[in-house]
Amino acid sequence: MNVTRHFSDTRTGEGRVRFLIQAGRVRLMAEGPGWRQDSTHATLEEAATFLAVVPGLSQTLYEEALNDLERQTQFDGAA
């Protein structure tokens, strides 16, 4: 069975960014008014780096998503 884990989920008035872990890969899903991105990456770092070049993604949503990802990474590592 292939279980998907929501690693982080950021929502603002400008859109939504999710980092999902599935089968050892990271799925990046991002969307906002008039745009959508869905891609798969080998690592969280690779997905976060790719997020920087997603067309339509605002700077504010990008920064919030990275902050949420960093908080979740710290929390996940403390468990």
C-alpha cells in the first residue's frame, strides 16, 4: 500500500502549497488563481528549491511555504 503523508500545507489568500511524502519521494502541489503546479522530487530540499521558479507563485506565499516547511522539519526531527 502506498501511503501519502502531508508534510506541510500552507494556505494564504494568494494560494496553497503542499509538500507530500509518498513512497520515498516528495510531491509538490501548489495552486493559486489562474495557476497550478504538481511535480515530484527526490528530496524536500529539491522540491523547496523548485518552488522558487513556479510561475504565478507570489513571494509572500513562497516565504510562508518555506517557513512552514522549516517549522515542520524541525518538529519532525525532534520526534
